[in-house]
Amino acid sequence: MYLGIEIGGTKLQLGIGTGGNLEALERRDVDISAGAEGIRAQIEAVGRIVCQRYPIEAVGYGFGGPVNSADGTVVTSHQVSGWDNFPLRKWTEDLFSVPVHLGNDCDAAAIAEARFGAGAGQQVVFYVTVGTGVGGGLVIGGELHGLSDSQARPLASAEIGHLRPGLIAENAHHTVESISSGMGIETRVREQIQFNTQHPVLDGQEIPTQELEASFEDDRFDLTSRCSGDLEQLTAQMIAEAAADGNGLALCAIDESVRTLGWAIGQVVSLTAPSIVVVGGGVSLMDETLFYLPLREYAKQYVFPPLRDRFEIVPPTLGEEVVVHGALAFAEGAKGSPKS
């Protein structure tokens, strides 16, 4: 029996079982104001109860941010303070006296969907999560690319969100993530409403007609009304809802984000030839006519032509527990390894 732990910016999940088979699940809300110390206190409290009830042999983590799996430390968290360079593996081993594997949450989700979810049975699976950011994980033969018993995974691998779309994307911040993520969509629309400006990589691709600009004035008013005049409260979900209602400005922003993501997937498929690309995350939950259907067409447009009909883009199947399933798989792999 293993313990898989997901640490996110808003939720903490602790699952007991094996990869693909959850015996029990404990969920807790994350209090950002309490920082990393508050999350660790939750893990300690719930973990001690779990270890009394179940014979836990190892622990695996799916952490919401960059980690160093080799030495078991958290690099940082972009949502919760207090995680910088924290030795989470050693802290957990000292607490529960079992082997621990620390992995990134996107890697955990990738391994879970490849082994137990939408990619089960496939040799090469690429996983993409599109939420606040854009992350990726490449799984070959059921194992994460670059991960083996003797070699820890590099800090950065399969980072599709950090591809730069086009030769003019010279700035390290002009990435797929800056256009296709939920935050990217929100920023794009806010800047259109306030300044009528575009993302630098996209600027000049479309020259609106006077008629289109006139209709955009109505669209700006509509979007501003949806957030009660406070553009900082305008979310990607609101923009998706506006697009579904025919708001032209919202439709353009989402189309740009989906086209860019489709371009990126096309590059990944051209290089790695996965048979399945699993795309999840909060942004993917919008109407499929806005997301999955055009995404599939754009990916086929940009991929190496001989591979055009050799891959599928599908939604994930493991739901909110996907990272926990992956963390359980990490724990299973950690069993028998020496403690640090």
C-alpha cells in the first residue's frame, strides 16, 4: 500500500492505494496565507492518521511547481510561499520512515494517464496540461522520458509551454504558455480592452477592418460587464463563456491560444511521434467547439505531414485524482530505494 500526495496552489490531496487503484482519498483546502508550513502541518496530521490505518510502504509526491527529483528538493512554488529549496523528500522520510519520491505534478499526471488512463497500452504518450500555465510530460514505454533507476529526471523536459512560437519570439517570456494558458488568454483580452494591443508574437498577424473594430467596441463592453468593470477579475472561464455567446474579441483570443497550442503539439508530434496526446487542465474544459475540435485541426495543419493521421488528441480520463494516481506510481517506484 502506498501514499500519493498532490500539493497544489489551492488543494491538497492524499490518496492511499496503488497506481490506478485508489483505496481512500483525503482532500484539504490550501490556505495560501499559511504558506508551505501550513501545508506541511496538514500533511503531517493527515499522514499520521493514514499510516495508522494502512501499511504504507512508500510515499510519492506530485508537486505543483519545479522540483529536483535527484536530491528530493522543491525548487519553488509560484502560488505558495515558503517552498524555495525545501528538502521535502528528507522531511517526509524523517516523518514517516519510508522511501519517498518527489516529482512534478504534470509529470505525475502524465505517467498516470499513460499507464492507467487515456494512453493505457500505448508505447509513446504525450501529456499536456493547460491551466494557469502550460506543462507537458513525455512517457515512453510507461516511463517518463529521462527517468530511470540510475538517472534522475532533468529539471526541465518536455516543457511544451516554453516553446517559442516563431523566429521573432526572441524574448524568453514570449512562449506558448504566454499565449495559450488561462493567464495568457486573460492578459491578451485585458490588453485588447484597455490598450487595443496584441501579444508581441501575434502582433500584425491580423489587421481588423473598421467594421470589425466597431463590433469589438460592443465586445469590450460585454466582457467588462461580465467582471463588473474590474478587469483584474476577468477570468479565462468568463472569456470562454463570452466566446460561446458569440463575443468576437473573446473568440479571436481563444482561437489564437488554441492555434498556438496546436502549433506546439504539431512540433512535439513531429519530433517524438506519440500515438496519443492527452490534453487536460482547466482551459480544456471549455466547449469542445472552442477547444478540442479546432486544436485537432491546427495540430494536423502544423505537424509533419506523414504523421498527420498517426496520432489522436484526447481528453484525460482520471479526473481530479490524476496527479494522485501518478504520485502513487512514483511511490511504487520508490519502494526498495534507500532513504536519503
